[in-house]
Amino acid sequence: MAILGGGVGGLSAAHELAEREFAVTVYERNAVFGGKARSVPVVGSGVGGRKDLPGEHGFRFFPGFYKHVTDTMGRIPFGTRNGNCRDNLVQATRILLARQGKVDPVWVARFPETLDDFRTAFLALFDNLDIPQDEIVFFVTRLLALATSCDDRYEREYEQIAFWDFIEAETRSENYRQYLGQGLTRSLVAMRAEESSTRTVGRILLQLFYGILVPGRVFDRLLSGPTTDVWIDPWRTHLTEHLAVTLVPNATVRSFNVAGDRIRSVSVERDGIVEEVTADFYVAALPVEIMQTLLSFDLTRAAPSLARLGELRTEWMNGIQFYLETDEPLANGHAIYLDSSWALTSISQRQFWRGYDLSEYGNGRVGGILSVDISNWTTPGSFNGKPAIAATSREEIKDEVWAELKAALNAPGNAQLEDSNLVTWFLDPDIQLPNPGTVTNLEPLLINRVGSLALRPEAYTEVSNLFLASDYVRTYTDLATMEAANEAARRATNAIMAVSGVTAPPCELWEFDIPIVMRNAQRFDELRLRMGLPNLFLAQG
């Protein structure tokens, strides 16, 4: 079994297949495994015998609807006393909505049971955002339409309309467009509402809101330490030492070599030498932007479902860490900067990192880490007037992000971020500036644009020994996340078992949990769809 790619999708496939007694080898182009989920230490930052500062590609976010990846984490041993990596997830209790010069609402949980309860709870969520009341009612009505729509309506109608158009943002107030049209979608799901499908944005937003509104649900969980320390390294150890998986780093896939309806071999380059890798089955766990470069005429002829993969598009969502001398917790969870030009979200990490003494890192002065994700790289910054993608230096990106954070968090007499408190900072090294004004991103993020579902393949292909385990695969999750990559790996594993004749329990797959009141309403909507009628809430609107 050859798995091509050692990110979350590849490691998940290796885990599932090895547990079912397949012999597995994973080939990864980088020197380290974990893909976008891995930690990125600040090389050379440790002095006086201290460890290098912990950096991240972006902060980790484990919303309550993640079930696949957290199930896998529960099967990775950690520490003593039969612990596992899932034990390293810490529940957040607050969500800060930060805005420049305005009151910053903080979201907490509520407990609705009926449709009217949900309507009231939704309205309460969006109160205090300086949006006209009639527009809040309209937006909530649209959310309720999504919540009560059947699956077929999502497939037929919502996949074909941008979320921006669905919520009629163009005709609404500036705050409506900025906060509800752009702020929530760009910050929470890293998508542009103007072009992303209502099918994807709507389903994910609802799951996130259910994490706030439904008893027993969880909106947000964070890791209790640097990602590699509390998840990726223990996973790698478990795979190699307990499941006999072979991990091959610095191995770049150069081509799929097709013979008829099968992959004959895969060309892999290591240390400048290309070798032919042969296996009974191949799992492509490569990101979409890499897979697109490997599509040959022979491959797409043998697997027509891959022929339109090149039409899928990516956006950027990358992290920057600010290392503070005095910790500023801000909130016990994520902060969403609703009016930040670069669609920023952040987490103050120290409050979640159990047992980590930050004085043992860097120069010994760091007392807190503010980890920030930049989700909009194409809109001019609020202060420098330039999009991040046009930056001429890493410092230029840092300065704009820092300025946007301070504008949202600092108020007269209450400065939460001060220049004197900043020890150092670290921008994801995937962001590269080889030439002035030419910013590149080594690991972008797939975006589900309107109509893009038709371009995405299943985890199995028409090539009898080629399977896919990446976040562009069709999954219940339906969003470019480590959860989708893990689910795709499970689907690939089940497909391999089906054709190999191996008898073993299939991988579990979970659909989204929908509150019972919404499930009942969706059954009613199925009848309306068959009758050619719109969703009841859209008919009322």
C-alpha cells in the first residue's frame, strides 16, 4: 500500500489501513509529517539552552461537529494512564467579536428547543452589532430557511447560489455586508461570501451556531500544547512503532504511470533520484494544487472523474504568531475581528496550554502567544492600503496585522495590545516573497465555489487501484479542513477493502448532527420541494 502525501489525509489513511493489517508506506515531500496541521518551530529563536519558540501554520480549531479526526485522535496513545491525543482537546467557553471603536459582544451558550426558540436565540446572537433590526430578522430568517431545508434542496438550489446573494447582502447596510456577509464567512470558514456556495457556507455556519445554541454541544476546542507535541509526533510514533507503517520523508511525487485501467507505478523523487514505486493500491493524499499538476492525459482518460480537478480554486489562510512578554488572554476562545480588512481571527494560546512553561522557549521573556490567522489576502489593508498578497516584505504583513489587532482591541484607557509588550513575531514560512511584490503560498486552501461540487471526485476513482484521501474529495464535511481529509481517508479505506476482499470492520462515517426540530422541518421541506414550492421561510420572506 503506497500512500502519497503525509498530511492529515495521508496519516489518517495509513492509520485506518494499518489497523486493518495492510502493509503501508507513506511518501511525503517535506522533511516532516503532518501537512498544514504540523507545528512550525521558529528555527534559531532559542538562546541560552532554551528551546525554539513554537510556531504554527495556523492555530488549530476543533469545532464540535468534528467527529472523524477526533475519533482518530482517541486511538493515538498519549502520556501515561491510558491517555490519548483526544484528551489534549480543551473546550473554549467564549467567542469574542472584536470591532474597531465599538462594543465587542461575547457569545456564550443558550438552549433552544422549538423553532421559535431558535429564532429568538439567533436574534440574540446578532444583537449589539449595530445592524438595523429588520436586517437582523431577515438574516435570521435566511438561516432558518437553511436549517429547515432538505438535502435535495441544498444539492439542487443552494449549490448554485453564492451565499452573498442568498442573504441579499448587496442591498443591505454596510454593517450587514461587513459583519454578516463578509466577517462571519471569511473569518469562520475562510471563504468569500461573494463566490462561495450557499450549500457549503450555510451548512458549516449552522453547525457552528448549533455548537453555541444546542445543549451539550461544543462550539470550539483547542489543543493543550503545540500541535506537533500533543498530536502529530505521538501519531507518527504510534504509526511507526505500533502499526508498522513506514514513513518516507523528502519524497516528491513526479508522475502517475498508467497502464490500462490501473496505476502501474508512481515516480517519486528523493535526493535528486527518481524511483518507481509499485504497490497493489495507491492512495493519493496530495493537496488539490499538487494533484492538479500530476493530471496527465492517460490518467484523466482512465479516471474521467479527475478531468475537471484543474478547475477547482484555492484561497489563502495562513498564520502569524505574536509572542508577548505579558500574556493577554482576551477571551477564553477565539476572537473574530469582524471589520478587519484582512479577515483576522485569533486565539491566546497560553490559557489552553497545560503544563507548558513558555520561559523555557526563545529568549525566556515570552509570557503569552497570540496566534492569528489571516483569511483575506486580496483586500487592501486598513492602514497600509495594500493587500497582503502584494506585500514587499514579511514585516509589512506583520505591521498591518498588528495595527488591525490594536485598532479592534484597544480603547481609550484600556490598551490590551501595546508595542512595548511585543517580544517577537513569526509568519508562516509557507508565505514566501522571492521577489518584491510577488508573494507565494506553498500550501493554500481549497474553496468551494458556486457549482464546484460537480468538479470534485469521490474517494474512489475509475482507476481500479487509485484512491483519494484529501479535503477536495466529496464528504459529509464538505469543507477544506483536517476533518474532511480524515473523512476522505476513511472513505478511501472502505473502498479499498471492498475491492481487495479484506474482511475487517469498515471505518465509521458520521453525518452532521441536526436538532430534531430541524429534522422534522426538513421532512416537511422535502414535500414542498417535490411540489415545486420554496422553503417555507423563503416563501414568507
